[in-house]
Amino acid sequence: MNFAKGSLGWIEVVCGPMFSGKSEELIRRLRRAEIARQRVQIFKPVIDQRYSDNHIVSHSELRIRSESVKDASEVAAKVDLRTEVVGIDEAQFLGEPLLEAATKLANLGKRVIVAGLDTDFLGRPFEPMPRLLAMAEEITKLLAICVRCGNPAVHTQRLFASEDLIVVGAEGMYEARCRRCFDAQLALQKPAEGETVPTGDDNRRPAARPTASATVADKAAAQTAGEPGKS
Ligand code: ADP
Ligand code: ZN
């Protein structure tokens, strides 16, 4: 959005399933703002204290420095008065208070760019994103590529059984699927006896290289582990 005059703030939302390029798009917009010499602050939630770090990293390994926050009120508190552009990634983890924080910042005249999953592992609207979409001036919905059939993918397929809304995953725990290939039952079926199921906790490889199927936590893990070739 570039038609606002004066110091009018607004909210932009970038949504879609995992692997759809939300982080890439967020990083692209924030870089352009930096090139325009605007004051930019970037945040992401601490999803896992062990892997808190200071960058947003896309699955394609684009990265931009960021500040980690425990909750949405910390975002509002950390934003400097002079900041012109505020970027927030993984917004689905920030809950309802994000709505108030984003509104407050936009009302202060800031451009607020928020990226996050709009649906959960069952394909349901993932709050607070749906409400944020209703409040935003501009919305971009991205699609990934279905790993089964190559069609545009609107869903994040959980590949293991767990009914928990948030399971920060390890490599291979989630993949992008189109509406035809998406199977919510996969996440609801109980594992067969003796079958081991990744939990997203202790079996995560701290030095995992981000791959096509790596999740946010993997990206952060690879980074804090000081993987060769990265800083
Ligand atoms: P998101 O933030 O939406 O999870 P990222 O911006 O981190 O997405 O990563 C997008 C990149 O992931 C793509 O540019 C591509 O390189 C890679 N990728 C891996 N698997 C897929 C897939 N199934 N569909 C589209 N892109 C994929
Ligand atoms: Zn498909």
C-alpha cells in the first residue's frame, strides 16, 4: 500500500499455509522499507525459549534481523516512537492481544505488516488472524505448492497425530497440501501401538538444516546452532 498521505498508519496482512512464502514476502517488504531509509522494527514470538534468536529466516533461507517477544503487548511496548514500519512474523502465536497492539500502532501512524498462518492443522481459521484480516487495510493470501500433486496448496498438513492446536514441529512434521490432498484425519488418528510419533520437543535436532519441510523452530534451531555457512 503506498497511497496513504501524511502520517496515516495502516495494517497489512500476509497470510497462507506453511511454505507459501509469508516470511519471504515479509522480508521483501521490510527490506524495501529499509532501502527507503524508513525506521523499521521487526518482531517474532518466542515459540521456544531454547531457540530464541534474532532473525526471521524463510524456508529459502532469506533472513532479516528481528526482536523476539513473549506476547503482543511486548511488541507495542518495544516499538520506538520514531519507528515508521513494524513487521511481525508468526503472528498466529501472538493470540488476541495482537489485535489491540496492531490497532494501536496503526493509529499511531505506523505501517504494520503482519505475517501468519490463517488456518490451523485442521483447516480451521487460526485466531487471531481471521479477525486481523477483517481489520486490515490490505490483505495478501499466498498459496504453497501441494507436495502431493503440484496444485496450489491452501492447507498445512500435519503428518502426525495430535489434537493440540500448537505443536512446534521438527522436520517432516508438516507439509503443504491442496484442498483435494489435505487429510485432516491424519492429525486425528491415534498412532498404532509401538509406532513412535514426533513430539516437536526433545527429538528435534538442534542443528537441523532448514529444508523444504522444516518448520519455524527448525529454522531458528539451525541458526542458533551456528550452522556452517550461516551467521
Ligand atoms: P512460510 O513463511 O509461508 O512458511 P517461507 O517464506 O519460509 O514460507 O518459505 C517459502 C519458500 O519455501 C519457497 O520460496 C520455497 O523455496 C520453499 N518451499 C518448500 N516447500 C514448498 C512448497 N511445498 N511450496 C512452496 N514453496 C516451498
Ligand atoms: Zn494436491
